[in-house]
Amino acid sequence: MKFQKKLAKTKQQIPTASLPDIVFMLLLFFMVTTTLREHDVRVQYKLPEARAIEKIENKRVVSYVWVGIDSRIQIDDNIVNVDQIQKIMYNKRVDLPTIIVSLRIDKTSKMGLVTDIQQELRKAYCLRINYSSIKKM
């Protein structure tokens, strides 16, 4: 009398019927919640410290102007001169009337350069200006 092994007749599979739905939901979730970096900052800067700071809630209306250690000025992804600021920022203000200009200026920059930038922003009628800083501990 020979004994035979009986093989299990149940299949060992993972149900994959709902897998496309799960993948689609994850993809949609990450597309909605992810914010992409808008600009590559090419200037090096260290922000000044402040004790009382406020956070801007709606960052969609903010345009950044960076001033680096070497006094180079960057708007969007372009290095610009002071005399180009008025034209660039006026065009931005025409497209978005509620624009806020956030100045990210190195703490060792000369005040004369900051004043020149402010004057160019006034000429472009960009009067909502924010000065970025880091919180002093």
C-alpha cells in the first residue's frame, strides 16, 4: 500500500482587483499635496535675525527678490541689475495686482543697494513689500 501526498487545492494568490484604485488614489493624493520648488536660488545669502516676525499665509501672491553676499540681485531664475527691477516687477504687478514682494537680503548688504531696490519697486508701483528674516532665539 502506497501513500500519496495530497496537494492543497487552494491558490496562494494576493487579490489585486483593487490595486489600480489604490495606486490612483495615492497618485492623486501626492499630486494635490506636493508643492514644487519654483526657483533655483543662485545667490548666497544669510538672512538677518528678528524677534517679532509674521508668516505670510498666501504664498501664491509672493514674488521673491534675493540679494546675495556679493550684492548680486536675483528675481525668479535670473540675475538682474538694479535698473531692470522696475520693468520686471511692473509686468508681474500687471499680471497679479495683489502681489507681495518679499526681499530676501543678505544681512551684510549695503543699505544703499536696499534703498535703490526700494525705489525701483516704488516706480513699478509694487508697494506691498515684505522683508524676510529668521527668528532670533
